[in-house]
Amino acid sequence: MLRRRRLSLEDALDGVAVYRRISVRLVNVDLIEALGIAAEQGLYAYDAYHIACARTLRAPLLSLDRRLNEAAARAGAQTLEV
């Protein structure tokens, strides 16, 4: 983004500052469950992994991807629309 001048250095540094305020917690997610969701819903494994994580944490999945939100709802995960 910097190289193509789509983002100024100041904006990039502001983004890093915001990113550093995000609380991150590592969570173990059952890969067998995620692969099952992928197979059942016709998703990429990484999308299914997000759904499995949301179900494990009993937290809503936040995505702008309508298809992923629909698959999450079918898989029994809560979703949060934006």
C-alpha cells in the first residue's frame, strides 16, 4: 500500500497504533470439527475454522461475507450483521 502510494506513512502508523490496542487471545479449535463444517457447508477450511471458533467461544461471527454468515447460521453459530 505504501509502495503504490495508496496509503501514507502517517495513515499506516495510525493503523498500527489501532491494531496494537486489539486484545488477542489464542484459542484451540477442533480441526476435525472445522473440516466437518467445511465439508457440510461447501466452504474453504479457513472459513469453516472461523465458524468453529465462533461456536466454541459461543461468540458471534462478524463478517461482511454474506455467504459465510449464511453458512455460519446453518452450522449453528451466531452471526452479527454490520
